[in-house]
Amino acid sequence: MGGNPHNTSGWPPFTLTGLPGLETSQHWLFLLLGALYTVSIVGNGLILFMIKEEQSLHQPMYYFLSLLSVNDLGVSFSTLPTVLATYCFHLREISFDSCMAQMFFIHLSSFMESGILLAMSFDRYVAICNPLHYATVLTDTRVVCMGMSVFIRSFCMVFPLPFLLKRLPFCNANILSHAYCLHPDLIRLPCGDITINNIFGLFIVISTFGLDSALILLSYVLILRAVLAIASREERLKTLNTCVSHISAVLIFYVPMVGVSMAARYGRHAPQYVHTLMSLIYLFVPPVLNPVIYSIKTKEIRRRLCKIFQGVRF
């Protein structure tokens, strides 16, 4: 009886952790994370506002960008409550159901980001390799269908995870490695057989991140082939420049993800704060940097930003 604590939901609660060894600096860390949340929420909110208000941005490329911004806001709002509770108010306990819900939304956003980046690579492929048919291939209806299919695929992949965890017994101290609930962290806590969970986890990673990254790479191979066929060097650079923002978004999403995966698999003896920092980078870097990159690299967004700030000044 003592080894199987119960709460109202019938499952034991979990204990969240901050950065181990840096307890005395938790308030400074909260200020840093607070600044990152602010940049993410304000930056992505501004992108959405500008796309809505600026008629010239009502194009497929910017519709996909608005989807990316909505998704990045989802990532920020999914982790904000528990990060705030852990680092600011030192409230470290989270109920089983709340943890499952948070895990669901974090991973849903992660899978959606991968799908949106794939859709954006298709947009760049059509714009560069088949520009005359761009308007007929990427109609508003097709963009909506692509967005819906990304959401449905991500939902179907993530939906079974909480139920697969709920069937397992949790009998030890349920201490998490982070200030939020992630599936790779939760899956090491049960004292039952996790073979099905591991097989399903591997399947969804390969069929989403693996497939998406391979298709994104293929789209850029085809784009590069089309660009190299352009005679003028200036035109080649100008065409490639339209892909810089998307390539940056792909790198800042996939590189930290690979880093987290490698650290989990091969860095078992590394200090715990290394794993925590890696997961913070994975969850914070894309939502913070995506709006910054697109604001710097996209002329239309830059122009609209200047108008907004000039209006504020007056």
C-alpha cells in the first residue's frame, strides 16, 4: 500500500525539478526564461498581427509562417505554467493527469512544427522549381488542407501516448528531470514492461521526424538543382536568399532535437544539468528565434515592423 500512493485520479503525482546544482540561482534563471517567453510570445504575436493586417502578406508562404507562429505560441504556453511554478513559486508537484495533458500538448506542438516545416519546404520547392504554376498549385484551399493534415497526423501520433503510460504501474519516487513533462523522461519511471511504449515511440519518431527531415532534404536537393541551372550568378543568389529563413528554421528545430536525442542515448554519465539545458534549448530556441529570423530576413515583414514602430513613436 505504501509503495502505491493514490490521489484523486488514482495515479501518483510527479515532482518537477529545476536545474540541479543551481538552486541558489533559480530566480536569475527564471528572469532569463521569463525574457525568452516574452520574446517568443511578443515576437510570434507580432508576426500573426502583421500577416493579418498586411494585404501583401496574404500568400501561401506567410500562411504557413502564421501556422508556425501559432504552433510556437502553443509550445510556449504549454511549458509556461510549470516553469513559472517551479522556478518562481517553488511548487514542484504536478498531478498525473496534468502531466499527461502537458506532455500531450508539448509533443503535439513538436510534431506539428516538423510537419509545418515540411509544408514550407514544399512551398519553396513549388515557388522555385515551378513558379508559373505556384498560384494554381498552392491555392488557399490546398494550404488549409495541408495545415489540417499536419494537425490530424500529429494528433493521431501523440494521442495514444498518455493511454500507453496510464496502463503502467508507477511505484517508485516519480521525480522528473525537468520543470515540464516530456515522454522520454516519463517513460523511464514505470516499474512495468515498457516494450510497447518504446516500439510505439520509435515508430512515431521515424514516421514523423525521420520522414519529414528526409523529404525536406529531398526538396532542397531539387531546389539546388533548379538554382544551379540559372545562368546568372546574381539570380542564383537572389533565389537562394528566399530559402534562408526556412533553412534557418529547419536547423534551429532539428539540431537541438538531435542534440537532446544524442545526449539521452550516449550521455547517460553526463551531469543532469546538461540534459536539462539541452531540453531547454530544444523547447525555447525555435519559438524565440523563428520570429526574429523571419523579421530580419523578410522584406515585407521588416517594412511592416518599421511602420508599427514609427506609429508607436508618434
